[in-house]
Amino acid sequence: MTDFVRPAVRPARPFFSSGPCAKRPGWTPEALKNALVGRSHRSKPGKARLKDAIERTRALLGIPAGYRIGIVPASDTGAVEMAMWSLLGPRAIDIYAWESFGEDWVTDTVKQLKLNATVHKAAYGALPDLKPGKANDVVFLWNGTTSGVKVPDGDWIAADREGLTICDATSAAFAMDLPWDRLDVTTFSWQKVLGGEAAHGVLVLSPRAVERLESHVPAWPMPKIFRLTKGGKLVEGIFQGETINTPSMVAVEDYLDALTWAEGLGGLPALIARSNANLAVLEKWAAQSGWAGFLAADKAIRSNTSVCLSVTDPAFAALSDDDKQAKLKALTALLEKEGVALDIAGYRSAPPGLRIWCGATVDSQDLEALTPWLDWAWAQVKSR
């Protein structure tokens, strides 16, 4: 490994962060020149921009006409918690966790809301047994951003279920096929696969979720930013561009720009194809690297966005946890110093490793340029 020659080619864009993620290819601040700054989001043009974002999201993702789409505060986290606080309570709950954000939703359900929940857990790199009770509500992630593990499909969700499904799809939307007929609540943020500016979340509600909202009154106080109903009826304005609180119109403009880029590529199939091609670059490299592999060993559940890598070198396995982290810190620092990879350290609570974003805004040629640098950098730090 010490014989690796310093690579000559660098990635043109070394942005491999898992959030906020790389901007679309060719993005410059010029894309924001028409942002509706200095105007109220409740003005006629302000509401038109927000409604445009909602309807273009529907078209790009193929969300059914009867589903409501709202732009909500606090990114995907805000959208998930808004759904949980508003909808959970009437039924028993199956909740699934196999990485840090899934654990956060377990904490919300069990420790904060103190609800009757069966918790299904798996270690990083694996999935729990996906067999929810048909009568139960279900809370899960489509893709574990900090583990690189996704659910393989939606077949495990009963079409004739009685409970609701609440799906955190923030690092899956725009990169994976989502079966809308199996999802009652879906959340994501546009800062992930489309590389939009952070701050806002998107909340998608099926007709069944709306029915629950209008028939169920939570047993706990509801903060203003969580309130989706008034007088027992859905606040329809939220899903027409009348946001609960003030959105950033600069961030909205940036999202509209990302949607335009995605539409120009060919829509959702093209976005999925780009993410799959990016994953394929890392799979080809890992197969011959000699020192790296995937945290998700089973390809059927391996993410094509938040790709998490483990160090398989036997010498690394023999190190203490502190020494492992020191090696990885040195590795990522060296790559950053060389300007070839930024923000690729594994998540702080995940097993020691790397996390490389492969969503659609990343170009495959940049990943192809990166992989020799990964080998070179590992050769440098391994012997230290």
C-alpha cells in the first residue's frame, strides 16, 4: 500500500458532504438573482413561488393528486416531528431504528410522547425484521443517512393496513423510487439529493393521514409550528404555499433552480440513474481497494446516496477505538488539505469509517477522480 503514487487528477468538485449536499453541477450565486427578497412570503408573488415549488415537487416525484404537500419549518427533522406529534397516539406503534436518526424518533416516541411502541432495532449496517402489525402505526426511515442502509422496497407494508406509515425519506427522495400507495406521511428536505439550501422541510400527507388529523386530538400541547388543523379541519393553506412561519425566499429560489435542473435532466428516472451510477463507481473501487468495504454488506439494502464505508484492513481492526478514530481523522484531514474530498468523515455515532455522498448532484467523474486519492491517503496514514 505504501507504493501508491500521488494522483495527478483531482475532483473538479470535492463536495461529498451528506448534508447540506453538493449544489447541482454548474451552480453559481447567479441562480438566485431573481429571489423574492424584501417581499412578504404572503404577497401574491411570494405565495405563487411557494405554490410553484409544491406543484413541481408533486410532478417530479409522481406524488398522487390527492396527497397534500407542505413546506414546513426546521428541515426534515421539523417535518418528522410535526407528523409524530400531530398523528401518533390512537394506535399501537411499530418503530424501526438502525442508525442515529431512527434512534431519535424512538426517543421522541417512547421518552417524550411516552406512547405504546414496539421498538425494532438493528446494528449499523443491517436492517431489523420488517414485519409491522397491520393495525399499528409504523415509523421508519426509508434510508438511514448515517448507516448507508435503506429498505429494499415497500412490499413489507400492507396495502390494506389499518394504521398509518410515517416515513422519514430525507436522503431517499429524488434518488429512490417511493411507493406512495404505501406511505401515509413522507418527509424530506431539499438540502439532500437536490442540494438546495438548508432550513425547510417538506411534509407529504395521504388522504388517510388527513383523515387522522381531522379525527384525532393529541393529548399534549401543540406548539404553533406543529399545528396542522384548526377547529378539527386541516389548514389547507399550508399545502397551498401559505407557510406556518416565514420561509427563506432565497432558499425557495434555490430549490426552484434545483427543480429546473432536475426537470432538464429527464426528471426522477434521470436523478435515480445518476445516484446509481455514482454508487457503482465506489462499488467497483471497493472491490479492488484491498482496504475498504461497505458498512451495508448486503447490496439489496445499500444506499445509493449516503454511502458508508468501513476499513477492512486487518491492521485497522486490531487498533483501539481511539486509534481507529485518529487514523480516520488523519485520513480525512489529508484529503481535505489536498482539496480532493471535503466532509467525508463517518457520522459521530456510527462505527469508524467514511461517508461519501453519491446523490444526483455529484458527478461520477469526480468520484472516479477521488478513488485513487482514497488509496493514496490510506497508504500515507496507515504506516503512521
